[in-house]
Amino acid sequence: MAFNMASLVYSVMMLLFMAYLIVIDGQALQKGFYSETCPEAEDIVWSSVQEAFNNDPTIAPGLLRLHFHDCFVQGCDASVLILGSSSERTAFANAGLRGFDVIDDAKSQLEWLCPGVVSCADIVALAARDAVGATGGPSWSVELGRRDGTVSSASDARTLPAPTDSVDIQRQKFSDKGLSDHDLVTLVGAHTIGTTACQFVKYRLFNFTATGNPDPSISPSFLSKLQTMCPQSGGSSDRVSLDKDTESKFDVSYFKNVRDGNAVLESDQRLWGDSNTKSIVQNYAGNVRGLLGLRFNLGFPKAMVKMGAIGVKTGSFGEIRSVCSHIHIHQLKFNMASLVYSVIMILFAMAHVIQSQSQSQGLQKGFYSGTCSKVENIVKSSVQKAFNKDSTVAPGLLRLHFHDCFVQGCDASVLISGTSTERTAFANANLRGFEVIDDAKSQLEAACPAVVSCADILALAARDAVVLTGGPSWSVELGRRDGKVSSASDVSNLPAPTDSVAVQRQKFSDKGLTDQDLVTLIGAHTIGRTACQFVQYRLFNFTATGNADPSISPSFLSQLQSLCPQNGDSSKRIPLDKDTENKFDVSYFKNVRDGNAVLESDQRLWGDSNTKSIVQNYAGTIRGILGLRFDFEFPKSMVKMGAIGVKTGSQGDIRKICSQFN
């Protein structure tokens, strides 16, 4: 490799990074971390937990969950304890958290005895261990030395495992934290103690996936008990034990429940439907309770130690809060570590700029003008031919591009065939237009072999599809290369029809897209259809109330109920725009304004002040003028979306066949 500035900067950066590691070495978590500075730390935390447990044994699962929810967001840094209007603590997933008062009690004692020494993050970790011990569970040595984080944001809590998560989504969320399937099953085994609210259970009991029937994975005998404890009408805040047999005892009864179809949460029961997690559950449940109880007792501490090290801040990072619910940032003292770290960041930025210049010139208009000048005509011809046979392929091609860009970036990873590729994910089950891309690719390989990427074909096809339905055109910047990874588990972050505006906003923001882009791109629902399975739950028993979604206008509700009857064909497809299904116009925005949106996620845009104003602007009163405004903004957002995570230059491949890696 020829010597250049990029390699020089990279080498210097690596040397300094090694020096930085040496500087901070020895500041990792340690057993007995406070033996010299606050030897009574563990005893004081234990005393606070024990006193709270004696007053109310249900505090134990609360403290354990508090530690879990802390570590899974920003790492184990006590960020979940922070009070504030938009802190983690305010997130919906954290609404039922308990045990804050126990942490505060221990902290106040420690601040009196050893001021400014013991972090809130370490107190949370110790309290979780002591809570497990109080319920008859195992104990373990908690490695200490965590420092408290200085950031706490409710939006970050979206990555927490949820009760409706499939095993694939759970696996991805745990894997993102460096945890294995074994850790997943073991840590979820904490549900051997504690309760949950009926609101997280009822949807399984009466109208699961809008079928009018309960979740078939629940055993019949347990189903009747759950329906009694959580009746269809009312009682959403009532609480039910997560372990039906020994709610307050830390044992392996929970795993027997999963094995026997008696798990309370859907996410827990799903562990039995995956071959890998099933074998772990089976191992813990077993037949000889005592021996396998000991095995769980051995596995749980190991998994807790591993979880307790996620994203920890040590040494000179973070702070030691004086009050656990308030961030208190001290002025950082200058030291060698911070100096080296600063130099690394500067050099990294330099290397990134130099490497970017050498690897890629970015997307360009006329990228293939010298290598394959016929590219746009060939793609347009393939789209036109398919559209002439079936005009519904247009929204299919547009959606195909959208689903590609939102996962791994715009790299044609969605086109790959295989048993666990993106294409096999549930969210991609109804994608269409693959044959159009294949047709264009085969022609291009004949005309310009190994030149045009599948990712560029997809971007062009989406533009051409919009034009054929009466929508605007735009210049598609080209030069994308095809990705080398396609995994179904990565699809979990695609926007979903049940997403709130907050969730939609976060998913678009994660891709560098604004609220304006969100509303504009979702305006693509002016063409195309959706299946009744994504609508029926809104029409008859929304949020298990026995009533329809009140945001649907009464006149449109009756139309939808007729199109998608309660016990009808859930695969039947209905227009997303009730007025002009095949025309790219602003009718969709008028529907959202008038309570006539088909998807819940679309209608929710009217309930948020910011997205509402954008919808209102597009819908307007003078259709022609505001239609032109949508025509003007949509291309801008498509260009922006089409640049998400693109691979250019020497990155990625030019596939010979779009559905296969080279």
C-alpha cells in the first residue's frame, strides 16, 4: 500500500489510542473498590434494601428492574434516576419503575459518611444484588467503580426490551449490549419475582392480532385464570404475578411456566418458540428442581455481572452525584487521559476526512455518463413495462426503496434472498417489485457488465414509479454500491403502522430526517394498499376497550368495518387513500385532516402539533397550489432519504445478481 497522509494519521491515532488505554488502565470495575475510601458502602446499601424489603417485599423486583432499565439505556450510569421533563425516568417504558426512595436513602447515608465517594450507579448495582438475595436468590460479588452519567433522555429508552417483542427483536436488543441468548433467557428469568399491569396482558386474552381469539400459545387452563384476573373491560392498571406459582420467591418456577404455556408476557412465552432460547428455558426448567435451580442460581449472577458492566463510565468519565436524581457536572480536571483523548478525536476527524476523499466522491448526478449512459432509460423501460401490466407495482417499488434505505442504508440489502435476510422479516412480508429490479439488472449486465449497482437501480425505479402515478420527477444522484450484509433482525427499527408520532419521529431522526421529511415521505401513502390485519384492531376493540379507535371519523369507520369485518379475511387489501388510490396527489393529507386515515400511525400525525401543521399545510384548501408544494417537497425528501448510509467508492460491491451476494 502506498504511503499517504491517511495512513500516517491512522498510525498516529492508533499509537495514541494505545497510550490512552494505558493511561486509563486499572480504572475498570473492581471488587472492593471502596475498601479504602468508604468500607461501609456495601453494608449501608444492604441495610437500606433490607429495611425497605421488610416493609414491602414487592420492592425487590422493583430494584432489580431499576438496575436492568438503567444498564440498557446509556449503560449502567444511574441515568434512569434523573428527574426532569424529558429524562429517561419519564419514558413510557419506565412508567412503573420503583425503588428510587431506597437508592436515595442509601445515598443520603453514604454522603454523610463518605461525601463525594460512592456513585449512584454503584448503589443501584448493589441494591439489585441485595434485592435478589432477600427473595431467596443467589448472591455475587459486585464489581464497583462506576461513575454517574451526565445525560438522561426519554428518547433513548426506546431500545428497552418490550413485552410484545419477538425473540428476534429481543435477541437484537440484547446482542446490541454484548449479551448472548443465554444471557437473554437468564436475565429475563428475573420475572420469577414481581408483577405486571393488565394493560400489557389483555391484548393476548381476547382479540390477539385482531383475530377475535386469544393468543394460542397460552395454555387453556391458564387462559381462563388470566381472563378472570384481567377482564376485557376495565382493570388495565390491575397487577398480575409474572410467575403464577411463586411470585415472591426467586426460583425456576418461571421457566416451568414458559415451558407449559403459562407465561404472562408475550415476549416471555415466545422464548419457547425459538429453538435456541427454548433449549435454554428447557434446561433451566428441567425435571429435578433442586439441581436445576442451582444451575439458574449459578447462571444468573454471571449474567448480572456481565450486564452490570454495560457502557460503564469509570476513571475520569462521568461524575459522582451528591443527589442521585440530579446531574451535577463538576469542572473536569486536566489530566493525561483527557489530553490524549482530545488528540485522538482531532486526528480521527482528520483521518475520516482524508479517507472519505480517497474512498469516495459521494453520490453524483450523471455518475454513469461515461460508463453506462443507457442506465436511466433501461430502468425506466423496465418500470414502464411492469406498470403497464399492473399499475399497483408503482407503490410497491416506492416502498421497496424506503424499506431498503431504512435498514443498513440504501444498499439494496433488502433484495437479498435467504433464510434470515431482511427480505424474510415480517415487516417486509408484502414487499413487491423485485422482478422489476431483476429485469433492469439483467439488461444492464448485458449492456454494461459489473457497472451499475442494484442500489442505484432501486433508487431510479422508485422515482420512475412516482412519475407514472402522476407524481413529480427529480434528478437521482447515483454512485451507490451494494451492501454485503442482510439480516432480518435489523428490520426491527422500520416504521410500523402502530407507531406513535414520538416513535416515528425518533426512527426518522435516527436516519437524519426531520419532521418535515417524516410527513412528506409518509405522504407516499397517497398511492398503494395495506392488509386488513393492520387495520382491524382499530375498528372493533381498540386498546382492548371494546370500542373503535375514536380518532376515526364515524362515516369512514363504517366504510372500514365493511371493508375489513371483524372476522373477515385479514389478508384482504384496501386503499391507503380512500379517494384517489392510484394518483399521486394531496388527497392523503386531507384524509388525515378529516379522520379518514387508514393506518393508526398516519392518523396520529394529526394529534401532534408539529406534524399536524405540516399535514394541514399540505392538505390546505386550494388543492392545486398546495399539491404543487407537496410535489416540490417530496423530491427533496426522497433525495435526502436516498443518501442514508450509502456505500460508495471502494465500499460495498456491484452485484451481478441483485438477490445474491457476489
